[in-house]
Amino acid sequence: MHMPKVGKSVKQIVWVSSAILAISITVFGFLVAWGTAVFDEFVFFAVIAAFTPPTIINYIDYRWKRAIDEHLPDLFRSIVQAQETGMTLPRALEEAAKRDFGPLTAELRRMNAQISWGMTLEEALIAFAKRVNTVLVQRTILLIIEANRSGGHVEKVFDPMGKFVQSTLILRKERQNRTRPYIAIIYVAFFVFLFTIVLLFKSFFVEIQGLPMLGTAVMAPAEIKRLFSHMTAIQGFFGGLVAGKMGEGTVSAGLKHSLVMMVCGYIALKLFL
């Protein structure tokens, strides 16, 4: 099952709706619990509400674009085979649209429909590149347009281009595999941070079987717990962004890691503090 395409307008609606929901939660918390630890929880859930829907949308869009890129080599091989039989490039694209290239098939059919309505091949290819908007598609479409302008045997361009895309996808997977241990290190460091916080709080900042706290308490245990919760949320949020940048090359891809670590931190502090 392929992920659906997410339009730009849908992304904007989701971001605006999430922001409105987060602001509403924060304002409500301000009215009913300002100055207490409960207000912090309102802010925490406001942040979760603000980033969870956009994160889901971004992930769906990422999976859709990745599926487009992964089917490009198959498309180019199909075009080469069609043109070797004497077909023109528009005819080869029309035949390719009859095959299953995942989400790329729907885009090919849309491109063929635009050509049949009177749009030139070059205009249809540019529109296709704008709709898909991946790095590989942007690069390959420019090469196809230039090859088509120059005339001659256009099929000779598609064969090396398919190999280039295939090697790029292999390198991308190798990069993800190599950075995966570093993402795991970020998660391990976060959970070690949580364990250290719980251990410190249990050992030094609470009374144990009626015994007084060690030394002179600079802050009340409730204030210390509140400080630790702030530290955990900040650590989880920015640690997740770093994991996304290392693993997938974009900060926005790290939002899912941020949400996971923030929720895990919140649950851990609720259970053990």
C-alpha cells in the first residue's frame, strides 16, 4: 500500500490548525492553572498538539517522495525499451503510464493528460517536477528536457540516468544505515539522562523512610521536580531534531524523534518521580 500524496494546501491547513489548537490549550492552561506545576503540563501537551499532526503529514509526504524516487530507475528502463522499438518520447511516457510504478504512475497519467490537452512535453515535464519536488526528479527532468531539445537518440540519455539514480539511492541507503548507530546513541544518551535524574532525585532530594534530606535543601522537592521536567522536555525536543538531521538530512524529520523522546520522558518522570 502506497502512501498518498500530501498537497501544499493540506500541509498549511494542518500547521495552522495545530497552532490554533496549541494556542487554545496554552490560553486555557493560563486561565485555570497559571503559576502552578499544572500549567507546565498544559504547555507540554500544547507542544505535543502543535507538532504531532504536522509530523504525521511530513512522514506521509516523505514516504510518498521516497517511493517516487525508488521507481525512477524502473521508469527509465521502460522508456529505453519503448524507444528502442521506435516510439517517440511522449509515446513512451504514455506506454509507461500503463504499468505499475507505485505513486509515480498517477503522476505519469496526469502528465500524459496535460500533453493531450495541448501542453508541450517540456511544460508537462516542468509541471511534473514542481509537483513531485524531489532532488532526484529535479535533476533528471532537466537532463531529459535538454536531451529532448538537442534531438537525436534521446534513449541514450535514459540508460546512464537510470544507473545514476540507482547508485544515488544505494548511497542514500548506505548513509542511513551508517548513521543509524548514531541515532541510537542519542536515544541511549536521553534514557541515561532520565535514569540519572530519577537517581539524583530519589537519592538526594526526597526523604527516605523519615530521614531528612542530605545537606540543606536549596529548593523544595516540588520545584526540583518541575526543573527536571523542563530539562527533560528540552533535552528530548532538541535531541530529536539532531537525530533527524543526522539520519535523514533535515531538521523537520527529527520532529518524530522529538515527540517520542518527550512523551517517554514525561511518562518516566510521572512514574518514577
